[in-house]
Amino acid sequence: MQRFLAAAGDGDIDGLLELLAPGAVLTVDGGGLVTAARRPILGAEAVVRFLLGLRRTRGRDARVVPAVLNGELAALAVEDGAVTAAFQFAVAAGAVEELYVVRNPHKLARLGGLVQPGTTP
């Protein structure tokens, strides 16, 4: 998780490709309320392009912190003190095979208490 977050935060394309399975799939749930990919993103290179695109659109105070959601390792994107996305990973043989991103604000509202300013959940 730390390697993945560091590579994504640094924009390290090669580092992300090392951590993703070649057939990685990224699915985004925007709930029809926020911008989200309409179809699953297929393949490690396409997933990297999508993630780096997200990185470019975040605000200056945005950060991504590790978390545990539903008993699994995850990450939360926090901007202006609010959780703007939750990332869950399916890992096999040391590679991320699936990445599920929740951007639906109704689903994220319950996660706000997990993150305090300047802390990691």
C-alpha cells in the first residue's frame, strides 16, 4: 500500500506499472452525482493514465492516506478536510488486480470521521 501511494503521489509511472497486474481493472462509483469513469478502466497502462489524471485534478491541500475499510487495506483521498474518494484494492501474487474507487458523496459521507486534520486513520 505504501509503495502504491508513494508511486501515485510522485507520478511514478514505472513504479505503478510494477505494482499493477497487466490485466488490472479499475471501477469508479460516482453514483451519478460526480464525475466518474462510465465503464471499467481495463489494463495496467490505462489504469495508470486514469490515476495520474486524478492526481492532476486534485487541490493543493489534497492528500491520500492509508485506511482500513471493510477489514481490508484501502486509501482515502482527503481534500479541504472532506473524504473525496475511497480506494479499495484486490491484490493477488503481490500485484493489484482490481481497484475500486468510490466517489459517490452519499457513500463517502460516513467516512469523514475517519480522517482528522494532520492524522492518518
